[in-house]
Amino acid sequence: MIYFYALIAILMFALSGWLLSFATRHYSHVDSMWSLFMAITAFITAIFTYDLSVRACLVLAAVTLWSLRLSIFLTWRNWGKEDHRYETIRKNNEPHFWFKSVYIIFAFQAVLAWIISYPLYAAIHDQAPLLWLDYAGVALFLIGFYWEVVADIQLMRFRNQAENENAVLNTGLWRYSRHPNYFGESLIWWGFALFGAATGNPWVWLSPIIMTLLLLKVSGVSLMEKTIHSRRPGYAAYVKNTNAFIPGIPKSE
């Protein structure tokens, strides 16, 4: 029942985002809300859990750090502009997109985030003692968080230099993976799944599988690489030498 309370709270938050779109005529702020949807599941579960375990406190700290960092970063990156993905969605769903967006964008992402956040519920609500899986979860989360944050910083610094407008970033973490930030995000969710698995709940593994598939095939790697070749002439060579997702030594070495 607690898990469904979280869904209600998430949907109410998503509704506020839809109402905000009336004032801004933009929809990119749903990206900033995405990680907060997951955090809502964690905190609603904590509120309705009688006694929080050490595992619960670890997960709450981790999800707070991850969700706030990602939300703030995406808000800053998208401030004052609309992501081209939402412009395309709008064009493909006129007329009356103002109404359709409530379920095409906001409700859809809210429900998807709620499903993916299941390991957070499982880990926080359970009272089982810490296991080695919890320590592995901490390690995987920290590694993933490092890769995501450092990759985001390196990319933003690269994009802020005018001479790099059509260039390809192939240094730092981007030397070993074409999408190290997405790789880091995937590791974070495998880490959360390990916390959930420590409670003996087998359903937690659906979450990182869904997240990894989304990052690889839907909103991440696949989507980004559809148009990047036309915008960055050197990207074809980069593809030949660099792994798409899992980091590895460049093939030219």
C-alpha cells in the first residue's frame, strides 16, 4: 500500500509540472522532475515506515544526493530553452497538445519513474540487517555517481568553448566511452537494485534492466546518435575507436 501512496504523490507532482507548462509553453522541466519522482518514492516510503534501518538511511542519503544533483544540473542546463525532443513530440501530436501532454509527457514519465524506483521502496521498507550486497550497492552507487558527475562536468566545459561547436569530445572519461554519463546512471540503478536484493526481493532487478534499456535504446545512446553524425563530422571516427556505453581502451591504441 505504501508503494501506491508514492504513486499518488508522484502523479500530483507531475500534475504541477503539467500546469507549469501552461505558463512557460515549455516541457523540458519534466527532465528536472525525473529524478525527483524517484526521490518521492523513497521519502514517502520512509514517512510510512515505522523504524528506519541502517540500509534505509543509506538509500535515503544516496537517492537524495543523486536526485538533487541531477535535477539541479538539468535545470541549469535547460534554463530558458526547450529540448528539441519535446519540440518534435509537440509537432507529432498536434492539435490539442496542451492537453495530450498531460499523459504523453508528464503522466507517462511519472508512472515509469515510479516503476523504476521500486528497489528504493523495497530497501527502505524492509528491516533486514545489512549484508554484503549492501556494501556492494554502496560501492556501485559511488562509482556510478562519479562517472555521471565527472562526465557531465567535462561535457559542459567542452561545450562552453566556442571553438568546440562542431568538435567531438574524446578526452577524459569520454575517451573510454561515447556516453560515460549514461553508463554512470546505469551503475547507480544497479547499485540501488543491490540494496533491494539484500532484502530478498527478486522484483528489484526489473528496475536496472528497464533503466539500462532506456539509456541504450530509447532516450539515451540511440536517440543521441541519430543526429549527432550530421552535426559533428569527426563523430564517425570516434564511433570506430570508442565503445558506445561500457568503457574500454580506445581501439586505435
